[in-house]
Amino acid sequence: MKSTSILLAVALVLSACAPGKKEDAPAKAAPPDMHTSRNSLDWAGVYAGVLPCADCPGIDTRLTLGNDGTFELVARYLERPAAPRTERGKFTWQPGGNAITLDANGGGQQFAVGEGRLTLLDRDGARPGPQAPNRVLKLVPGKADAGGGLLKTLEAHRWTLESATDAGNRRDDVLSPGGGRAFVFTFSGSAMNVSGGCNSLRGSYEINADGKLQVGSMASTVMACEPALMRADTAMSALLAKPMRIDMLPGPQPQLRLVAASNETLTLTGQMTPEARFGPATLVFLEVAARQVKCSNPPGAETMCLQVRERQFDKQGLAVGTPGAFQPFFGNIEGFKHTPGVRSVLRVKRFQRSPVPGDASPRLYVLDLVVESETVTQ
């Protein structure tokens, strides 16, 4: 019994001296993912696309995000005549750093920010389901990518001014003279031409190192017009003397926005030039009689037509040869508006259509220059 007691005591002592069993250490929490859209993407830039519309085919949208937390939102409702609407304001990042919210000027819209794209979220911040169309705005390539492509797009289109706003985003009435007239920009090589006010403005241009439109000194014709048109010419010349940021929204009818540092903005819509559609033109001179004549155009329908005849000029600009008789002109000369009682000599570009659409003329005529005009009294 005594030996048994001694062994038991030794066992108890050894047990007390033995190190206790360690409990499992708690698992360390995984570090939070710090790679958010806000800090890991180059998200600043211009995004474009078509967003959903309740009662139209869509809203042509361009959203510009600035590194300083500002935005510019330009929206144009498809198949509506209204000019694009521009809103500017601030945006904030949502707590996760992967989505932004526009302020009240942007209607409180929320967008998930991804690589080269913004996705419009539902009002509650949820992502739209796969059945929801027209929710993505894609990043428009910057000047490093656009480069020559931008120049080609400028040259391939005739740009009509749709709206002009001042530094406070208010309609600029001086640059919108009305009366059915609008400024039209054309680009060819290094030359830019602006018409639609009183006089034609022409000068050289370039896309500078900052990707902005830089226009050189502009020459002007010297016609006298009503005061509103003269003021429009002066205001346009002054605005184009400033470097202007270029925003291009691609599409079948691309949109060009020129924005000065003062936020004065010109919004223009492009229409593909005949040269881009049909190739090189043939220059011809047409004399347009002062009076129109009745004609059947289209066949079976009586209407009024121009009377024209071809003219010939030598290299010194002197008329040569004997012009033929005036003939009814079954068509239209784009860019020319006939004034009854005024005879004109026009230099026009003649294009051969291919293919010929419907019952249209196989030839297309576009005004290039009014050589002379005079009022004829009868």
C-alpha cells in the first residue's frame, strides 16, 4: 500500500509540472481588400453611351469625371428635336470605393466604376439584371489613342452648331442668331472654315500637345449684314482664339463639343461629307438664272425649278466660250439658297453617287463658292 501511495504522489507531481495543453489560436482575419476602383483604376475621363429612356429609344449620354470630384453630364434624347442638355456638379465615392453618386444636378444617379466603363445602378444602388439594356457608358479614348483618328473624323464631317452656352451654362444668344441660320465648321488638312454668320471665317488649326483645338489667326470675308449676324461673327472669332478642349461622342451622327477654359461650350453635330461618301469631286461652274421656271419634278408633279447653264473660266478667272441656253435644273444644290430676282454664278462640287438611292439623281451638287451675284430687274 505504501509503494502504491508513493507512485500515485509522483504521478500527481509530474502531472502538475507538465505544461498545460495549448488551446487553438484564433484564426487571423483576412486583411480587407484595398484594391478598389477608386484607388486602382484610371477612372477620370469621358464616358459615352446610350442610357434607358421611358418614352424614347434612349438617351445619348456623355459623362465626364474629373480628378477633382467634378462631373459634366450631357444628355440628348434620341428622336427628339431638343438640343442636348448639359449639367455640371460634384460626385462622391460610395463607402466601398467601387461606385459613385452624382449630386442633385446629376439627378442623384449612381454608377459602378469598372475598367473603362460605368454601369448605371438602380435607384437603390443595386446592379441591374442582365435583362436591363442600355446601362453601360464606355470610356472614350483620350488624345493618345484618338490622335489621327480624331483628325480623320473632323475632316470626314460637316459640323453644324446645335447649341452654344456661356460660362454659366446659359444659352448664348449671340452665337445663336436664329433665322434658320447656324454656324457650320469644316476641316481640311490644316485649315478650318466657319460659315453661317455674316462672313466666312477661315484659318489654320492644330491639335496641340494638350489635345486641345488651337486655331491660328482667322481671315474673314468683308460682307455687311444685319447687326445680329455681325455680332455672331465677332463672338465666334473671339471664342475660337482660345484653346478649346475637344470632346468627341462617336456614332452615325457624331457629336463634337468644344469647351473653353472658361466653360463656354459649342456643341456640334457631324454629317458625313460627300467626299467621304462618294470620293473626289469635279469642280464645275453653274450660272443660276434670276427666275425659276415651272417643271415636272418628280414626273407628274408640277413644281418650280432653278434654271442653270454651265460656264467656263480660264486660269486667270476670266470667262471664256459662249454659254448655252438655260435649262431646268431637276435637283438641289446643297448649301445654296436661291433669291428670286438674283442671278448667281456658282462654283460647285459635282459628285457621282454610287449606288444611286431610289429615284434620286445620279449626281450630287454641293456649293463650293459664290463667284458673283447681281440683282436683275425685269
